Amino acid sequence: MRFIQPVLIVLPIVPFLILVMLGYQSLGFLIITVLIVVGLVGVAVNSPHYESWLSLITSLIISVASQGYLPYVMHITLIALQNPGLFNASVLASEYSLTLSYLYRSYNKYAREFRTKGFDNVEIDRELNMMIKHTLAILTTALLITAVLYYLIIEASIPIIDPFTALVIFTVAYLIISRYVIARIRS
């Protein structure tokens, strides 16, 4: 599971790399710097989920303050996104990173508990890796299904559903599926 640590640091910065590519370098690099510091500290204390949560919350705040009903009513936007669909889709990386960080924590918790009870290290690693592999397959499938739904909602010219509403639908669907899968693993 050591290969996951760099992924847990890199995935949450993807939305802000997109922000840099859209022309908001100073804001993007500032948030990236803060996220990398939080990520390194999180990995050092075995709690890498803090960076993922910070990334998800920050990107959703930017999304809410840049598009949708709030800017329509207030007539002001935080950032005038040229491609809001691309930025909203990049939130996928933060959500997936959040799921990976909780899987990483669960792996370490179970491995530590089984080792203290005297189980064989090779068997522990093999079984936990198998569990994580199957869980990641299910969660990745859920991520892809909800991403396809998001894309279909964005591309379909449904006047009722704007990109932000599609993002909310995607986020809720993915978080419900991932929480259900993780709850099933814990039980």
C-alpha cells in the first residue's frame, strides 16, 4: 500500500492544476502549496484524508461561488470560469482521493490489529491487498458510472439541469455509493 501515498498527495491538487490551466495561476498555486503541505503532514501522521477533504471543500466553494444560482442572484462571481464543466469534472480527483485515503487508513488499522493478534505478515498483506483490490474495482466502477452520468447531463441540453446541479448529483451519488461500500467492508 505504500504506492498510494504519492497518489494521495497528487490527486487532490488536480482541480487546482485545472484552475492554473484556466488562467488563475496565483490562486491555483497558492491552494496547491497549502494542499501539498497539508498532504505531507497528513501522510506523516497517518491521516492523509485531511488534504482530500480540504481539496474537496475548497473546489466546491470555488464552484458554488463561480457558477449557478449564487452568482446569478448576487451578480458577482469569485472566478469567471471559461470551462466550468472541466473544473467541476476535476472534482472527481478529490473525491477519489478521499475514498483512497479512507481505504489506506482501514488497511493500516486492520494490518496493525491482525499483527498484534499474531497472524502471519505475508497472509495479512495478501488478504488485505485482495480486499483493497476488489473494493477499488467497485469504487472505480461507481466513479466511472457517475462520471458518465455527469457527462451525459452536461452534454444533454436539458434546460433544468445546469453544470453545477449535475456536479451536485454526481457528488451525492458517488459519496452514497462509496460510503455504502466502505460501510460494508467495515461490517
